[in-house]
Amino acid sequence: MRAGLIAASRSRVLRGVAERSSLVRPVVDRFVAGVDAPTAVATVHRIAGERLVTLDLLGEDTRDRQQAERTAQAYQQLLARLADEGLTDRVEVSVKLSALGQALPRDGDKIALDNARGICSAAAAAGTTVTVDMEDHTTTDSTLQIVRDLRVDFPWVGAVLQAYLRRTEADCAELSGPGSRVRLCKGAYDEPASVAYRTRREVDASYVRCLRTLMNGAGYPMVATHDPRLITIAEHLARQSGRGRGEFEFQMLFGVREQEQQRLARAGRQVRSYVPFGREWYPYFMRRLAERPANLAFFLRSFVSTT
Ligand SMILES: Cc1cc2nc3c(=O)[nH]c(=O)nc-3n(C[C@H](O)[C@H](O)[C@H](O)COP(=O)(O)OP(=O)(O)OC[C@H]3O[C@@H](n4cnc5c(N)ncnc54)[C@H](O)[C@@H]3O)c2cc1C
């Protein structure tokens, strides 16, 4: 079922139908903080007293250069707004390079790099940071190269590594140097066995190995998981490597295990919520359904009851 939902997340036809339908909106709102910046920023005000936030303008896989440029401009305006509202000491942004042109057939990497540079300059002016999300494995080399290029001028740019990829332990070792910010997640795409671990046990074991490398390194680990077992292991590894509470952070998705996010924050841990917003919610939402079959039942029940 997971593979089917992830395949459906790539369907442009389904995406068009779903994003135009108002019927599914109430269910989508559990995971997405509104369609526009004012609504998202209102949500950020509500949670930023307790937690840190990374704000994501939804959109990915664009094949239109102008759309990629509009997305970069929208991020720049968002960052200016966050600065005006005094939020940039607690709120950063996350970006997907495929929304900035990486998937364009000609010069995609260069276009995405230029657009990402514009966002990083705006973040620097606003006094905050940017984390570059990781997408499917065909983009990993390009994404890591763009992160390296960005870090020449903006050394605080965060990278994301996915524990389900076989290569990730080596990438963690490479990216665990001083000043490096690395978000470690399990990975949300349907990847072949040639490049990825396919069983939960293997993925979790890889997550622990990768996390140990990051915790023992000189960078700043961002532990992106809702998995209670991995959260306990992360605390243990942080203690073992002598890290104080400000020297790593937990990250979780808006709408997922909200009570656990509050519990950790109230217990004095650094917790950052990943808050997505925008009209192009469909692929993001489908990946959230794929992660948990109960979400699909919830979605279908709401869909049936509103039709
Ligand atoms: C802050 C953040 C940023 C991320 N960025 C990326 C990225 O750039 N690239 C990428 O590939 N992936 C990204 N992910 C997604 C990640 O790869 C996983 O797909 C997702 O986090 C689920 O894995 P898990 O570690 O929570 O463990 P799981 O084993 O999937 O889940 C553990 C428990 O968490 C709860 N849970 C998990 N997911 C859901 C859900 N959707 N709905 C309800 N409950 C749920 C359930 O109780 C579940 O039993 C990100 C995740 C987070 C938290």
C-alpha cells in the first residue's frame, strides 16, 4: 500500500483533482498549516513560544522555470515577513530543490543553486537559517553538491540525510564536521533495494548507526523522527557523547505526535516543528498517508462523510 500511495503522490492528474477539491481540505489541515503565508505565520506564532519551527512552502518537481523563480521570490518575501514579525530567532525555512528548478531538463542544478542562493541571502538578512530537504535517491548527489556550494557563502545551511539509503552512513561521516547542521530522517520515498534498506529493522539500525556518527561528530544533529524508541536512543547517544540540550534538536512534523512534541519541549528539550503550508499540498500529504495506514482510513472516512 505504501508503494501505491507514494506512486499516487507523483500523479499529476490526481494531484490536480485533489488540490482543486475543497472537500478534502479539513483532513489536509491536520498536516498543513493553511494555504497562504498569513495563515501559516499565525500558526507559527501559536507554537513558537514553546518550540522552534522550520517553515516549508509546499511545492516540488516543477518543470517550469518561471514557477521556480516565483517560489524563490515567495520564500524571500516569507523571510522578510518572519523578520518583521520578530520570529527569526526561532523560525527558519526548509526548501525542496525540485521546487527551485532542480528537475528542469536544462541547467536544472544551476538554476536551483541560483534560486537557493537568493533564499539564503534573504535568510542571512533576516537572521535565520535554511535547511535543504532531501527528495528521492536520484537527486541525492545533486542535492548534496548544491548544499556544499551554498555552504561556501552560507556555512549554516542544513542538509538532510535519509537513514534508509545504504550510502547515508558514509554521508553522515562526511557531513559531521564543525558547523555542519544535519537533519537525519528515515526517508519518505519508495526506493529500490539496490540503494535502500527495505525492512523497518534495517532502516532503524541504520538510523542508530548514522545518529551515533552525527552525535560523535562536531556538527549539530537534528533528530527528525516520531519513533519513541529512536527518541530514547537519541537522548542516550547525546549523553554518551557529552552533548548538552542545546547541542542537538528533535524535529517532528506539524500534526504528527503533537503531544509528544509538547512533552519534550516542556521537559526542556529543543524541539523544532516542520510546518508546511501552501496550495501544492498533495504530494506531501500523500507521503504522510503512506507513513501510517490509519491516516488513510481517517482520510477516506472524512472524504466519504463530506460527499
Ligand atoms: C522534521 C522532519 C523533516 C523531514 N524531512 C524529510 C526529508 O527532507 N526527506 C525525506 O525523505 N523525509 C523527510 N521526513 C520524513 C521522514 O523521512 C519519515 O518518512 C517520517 O518522519 C516517518 O518516520 P519516523 O521516523 O517518524 O518513523 P515511523 O516508524 O514511520 O513512525 C514512528 C511513529 O510515529 C508516528 N508517525 C509517523 N509518521 C506519521 C504520520 N504521517 N502520521 C501519523 N503518525 C505518524 C506513528 O505513531 C509511528 O508509529 C521528515 C520528517 C521530519 C519529522
